[in-house]
Amino acid sequence: MSNHILIKADKLSRYYGENCAVNDISFELKRGDVLGFLGPNGAGKTTTMRMLSGNLAPSKGQIIINGVDIIENPKEAKAELGYLPEQPPLYKELTVNEYLHYCAQLNRIKRNNIKKALDNAKDRCGLAEMENRLIGNLSKGYQQRVGIAQAIIHSPSIIILDEPTVGLDPIQIREIRNLIKELGQEHGVILSTHILPEVQATCNRVQIINKGKLVFNDEVANLAKQVKSSSLIIGLHQPPTISELEALPGITSVERLQDDRLRFYYGNNPSPAEMLAEKAVKDSWGLYELTPDLVSLEKIFVDLTCKEPPVQ
Amino acid sequence: MIVFNIAMRELRSMFLSPLAWSILGVVQFILGYMFLTQIDSFMMVQPRLAGMEGAPGITDIIVAPLLGNAAIVLLLIVPLITMRLVSDERRSQTLSLLLSAPVSMTEIVIGKYLGICAFLTIILAMIALMPLSLLVGGDLDFGKLLSCLLGLGLLLGGFGAIGLFMSTLTAQPTVAAVSTFGVLLLLWIVDWAASGGEGSTYTVISYISLLRHYEPLLKGVFNSTDIIYYILFVITFLVFSIRRLDSERLQH
């Protein structure tokens, strides 16, 4: 059942008064997917997440969770959902254990299974030593972890995380990313973020949303195909003139970078790296660096979300 | 089941903040003072009462006025207890925990209402201790005492329901408190306008008054219409609260 569709969002729109926050978005989430939701501030990420989690009604459109309409059968649909809002919904006056116990009760976990669910959630989020501390006294990072623990406590088939790594230190970020990847194996995960490497590190699919519209929706692996021109960065101690280099076969243009390195654009031709290396050795250019300039999500993100033409 | 879990959490959180404790303390102190002054005045009139045929007993002279005053004090206090119910969760954004859990709005509202009722029951029990202490030196009319306590309980139930509804309307606890207080006071004094007037409008207005249905119970008159009035009152505001919370989730 790897192709089982967990979320089907159909033509979602949401207006706040005259202001249209989300405009006609449709997408699907399958089991085993980790879907990255990317967009600049105010793009409509959080609004979409709130609609998916049943916190907010879409002005138009339909959300089917595991075959159940979330507006008509909210209880059934929400049983399959774990949601971590942008600000974790924590009762600061409770201890971690008390809070998670309450969450387990809210999610209708049977009394006998509560302890197991609690231990599992605390274990996965690294909260075991903090279990008797007051949530209000925990650091932001630990509070965030309690928020994640709350979302996964009833092992829902869909986990929606709104900016889960905000406020965490680099080690915690790595742990949380691993956790998300792990969760993605059995569950469907939707993750919103404005941190681009995070999407590349954790997600297998990415959606970019801008001004309420979906501008990109594909697998992360297909990203490279999106960008037309590819390039190599080369560092040479004794570089020949630019025009000499541009005359080489398979090179469309050469640009001198600020630190005296050179950027070779080769368009749709196969990568000239091998040829360049041989040539550099033969003509003693003093080659000290040869790096393929990988297409970054950032570039696509900027291209898609900004009106200005991409820097060439 | 889930309703009781929500109620318990609500009650627990109340006692984890100093608010609940200070409210219990202040209410008990003020009513204790009133209770003592009532006893004082009873001692003064006691010799004259002894000679009278069918004279009012201590339940009439001490308990009924005490619970009448308690109603006024709690009218000021209940908005402070109910203000946090939903608005605080809205403000600190914990409401989404309830909204994204497989729990219906009805369960959320009833759970929170039961939580507040549990607290109000504690207040009521503390107040009931004062008349009961009179048993040390005298006899009580238990029928009347129960009727008075039932009246106060129902009245508090009504206060709580309005407070809960007002709390669902806003994200500011203070706004919820002020508007609850306003509505309660208005419903308390609404029959002032009616006094002296005649005609169906006056009858309807005075019928709405919370006080109008409390007074007979204080006198020991148990009338089922008064009971039904309070029950309907509570149900109405609970339904309003459910509708209000559901309106954010449903398509318009």
C-alpha cells in the first residue's frame, strides 16, 4: 500500500475578508512521502496547514483525509492526524508527563496503552530526562520537542509539522530531521519550513507556495532538471584568457568570479569536467579546484518566488 | 470519558495557578464576615423573637441573607474564573491541540463547562460549611437550606455558562471577564425596569431576570419553572458556545 493516498486536497482557497491567503491549491500526500512545504513569509503555508489539520475551514475546496472528509466527519479524520502548529500548543503549568498524558487521552488512546505510547513518544523525541519538568521551564528546543511528541503520540498516519526546527540548536535540528525521515517511512509527513537545506535533507517531495498559489510541486530528485543552465566552478593558478577558454568545445560561456575562480556554463552539453582537467594538466594552468555547481533549491526558490529574472 | 479528562485538566490548571486559591480565600473571607454580622444581628433580635408566634428561625434570618449576598459576591467573582476558559487557550494558541484532536466541539464545551462547575461546586461546598456550623448551637431547617443551596448552585451554573460563552468570543481574557460581568449584571437588574410597569413586555423582561428566579428558592419555595429556567439558560449558552467554536471550522 505504498501508493495509498493519505491526504487529498482539492482546490483549496481561503480568504481573510478581501485578502486571499490561499488560492486554489490542489495536491496529494501518499504514505511514505515527506512533503516539504516551502514559501516566503506570508505565502500561505500556515493557513494551508491549519486547514489540513481541521483548525480552519477552507473558503472553498475539499480535504479528504484517508478517504474521510474532514468537514463532514471531523472526529474520524482527525484521529489520523498529528499536528504541530507554528507555536507548540503547550500548557506551561503542566509537566511533560502530565501534558503528554492529557494528549494521549484527547487522542483516545486506551488506558492500558497510554504508558507505552508515552514512553515511545518521549523516547523518540529525547524527552526521557525531562519528563517531570514543568513545560514552562524548558528551553525553546525542548518545548518544540514536546510539541512534536504531542503530534506523534497516537502514531497517526499523517503528521503535519509547521516549522518544526525553529529554535533548535544544530544538533537537535539533525536529530529532529532524522526523526522526520524515520517517521516518513511509516507515515505521511507534511513539513513547512523556510529553511531550504532542510527540504533537501529530509523531504522526497517539495511544494513551493508563493502568494497563496502553488508554483512548484515535484520530487526533490527532479529538481535538477528544472534549471536549464548548469555550470562548473574551476580554480586555476595560471588561467588562460577568457576568450581562449570560451573557444573550448562544449562551453557556452565563462565568467570570472570575485575570488579569481572561473565559472563555466555548458548549457545542455555533457559535463566538460574531465576534458577541462586533462587540458589543465597538459597546459599547466595550475588547477587547484574543480567543483560541479549543484543546482540548489534556493535558486529554484528564488526564481519561482521573485519577479526579477534569474541571475545568469 | 474524554469530557471528564478535559474537565479534570481544566480544574487542575485552575489550581496550579494562584487565581483559584486566592478566589477561594477571598470569597470565604468576605462571606465569613457577612455570616458573622448576620449572627450578630440575630443575637440582637433573638429575645424579641422568643415571644413571637411563628417567628422566623435562624435559617430565615441568617442563611437566606447570607446566600443572597453570596450571589452578589460571586457575580463579581465568576467572570474572573471563566474568563480564561477558551480565550486564554486562543491567546496562547493551545486551542489547536483540542481542535486537531479527534474531539467534537460539544465534548470540548461540555468538558470545559464541567470543569468550571466542579470549581463552583467547591465554592458552594465551602459556603455551605458556614450555615452547617450553626448546628453546633442550634437547629436548621434542612429543607430550606437545601433549597437555598440548590438555588445558588443553579445560579452559579448559569453564571458559568455565560462566562464560558463570553470566553469563546474573544482572545482577551479581560474582555471576556468584563463582558461576562456586564451581561450578568444586566440580567440581574433587568427587572428594575419592569418594576412598577405593567403589560406583557414588562412581564417578559422581568421573567428574564436571574434574580427573579433565585428569590423564591431562597424563601424555600421550590417551583419547577425556576429550575427549568436555569437549566434552559445553561443549555442555551452552551449551545451558543458550541456554535461559536464550530463556526471557525465549518464552511460558510
